[in-house]
Amino acid sequence: MKKDLLKRTIFAALALAIFIPLLILGGLWLQIAMGLIAMLGVHELLRMKGLNTMTPEGLLTLLATFALTIPLENYLTFLPVDGNVVTYSVLIFIMLGCTVFSKNYTIEDAVFPIAMSFYVGFGFNALVDARVAGLDKALLGLCMVWATDSGAYLVGMNFGKKKLAPRVSPNKTIEGALGGVVAAMITTAIFMMVDSTVALPYGIYKMTVFAIFFSLAGQLGDLIESAMKRHFGVKDSGKFIPGHGGVLDRFDSMLAIFPIMHLFGLF
């Protein structure tokens, strides 16, 4: 147990030592990194379903995910304002076209990769958009993710009794979920005290209330990924970080929180 905890801590520290400088640096390097990680997340999902990404359709799925994640219009100036969405749509159109010319690739085969590419690509795109809007906005979202995860884990481990979603994730409890919400609210309030302009036009009181929705969205994102793993009979989505599982095991909450922040007009 101690060895496992030490391993998890070491690799978590190494991952943060790479991720945080990239986040601070921002720009193209962060965007490329997020695009590649998004592709790896979709690769994990396709592999869960037993699909091979080293096929024309699989490669198109990965490429579409990358295109949706990156603000392509910032670099390919001939593209319209929503160049990443347009490029993504064209690639998906080509994928659907494959169903016309292949008897072994049907519309049912295409639906899952398309849905997963949008789910993962849009989530990472929201993180990229938050960083473009400001480092503080990206950090606010990530702090809510980390606070929710930590609060839910600590409260659930010490006080959890009532199961939250036993069919999907037997270890999660209602008490833990509430602990995650409270932790996110406290973290958001502290963040707003330090940087009162991060969530304009909202003030500290509204943002503390909004943190409830962000935290619940993050926990739902976690449960969605748990449901997929349960459905496909796997323990972890992959082996991206030793001791921590795959990309989706680490970014599942983020995929939900940043789009909701975008919906609320925070960036």
C-alpha cells in the first residue's frame, strides 16, 4: 500500500512538473500538448470498445479530435473564426463517407468514434480557450477540479456511508460528493479573494454558488467515465500516468467543468 502511494505521488508530481510550466507558457506548445493528450484519450476510448486506431477511420477520428482541440484559425488564417469546428466537421464528413465505400464500415461503426471525438475534443478545447482568455481562468477551473476530487475523496473515505452510484462506481458516496462540492465552493471563494477579476462580471458570492454547479458537473464527468469503464469491463482507461490510469482517468472531471464554465460566460 505504501509503495503504491509513493509511486502515485512521485508520478503525480512529475506530471504536474510538466503540465504546470506548459500551462503557464500557454500558446502553441500548450495547445499542441492538449491536442495530443486529447488524441490519446480518444485512443483509450476506442481501444475500450475494441476498435483499432491504426485504420483510416481510426486515424481520421484522432485527427478530428486534434483539429477540434486546437484554435486552428489562429495559425491557418484562411480559415473562418470557428476554423477548428469547420475542420472537425469536414473530417467527420469524410469519416461518414467511408461508410459509402466500405461494406465492413457502417454508420453504427462510425457513431461511437464520432461521439467520443466530440466529447473529448470539445472538453480539451474548452481548457485551451480558458488559457487563451487568461492563465487565472484556467487555474480557477483546475483548482475547482482538484478541490472537488480531494474533498470528495477525503470526506468519502472518512464519513462516506450512503452510496452515490453503486452500479457505476461502488466506492463513491453521497457524503463524498457533498464534500467535493463544499471544497470547490471554499476554493472558489479563496481564489476570488486573491483575484477578484477572474470571473467578471460575477462577484465572489455568485461564483461561490456557481461552484456548486461546476463541482457537480465535474463529478458527473467522473461518473460518466466510470460508467464507460464498467460497460467495457476495464479498471482504468489506460496507463498514461503509472499508478493513476489513463488520460480519461485524470481529465474526466475537467472535460465537464471547463465547458460549463464556458457556458456561464467565464471565458
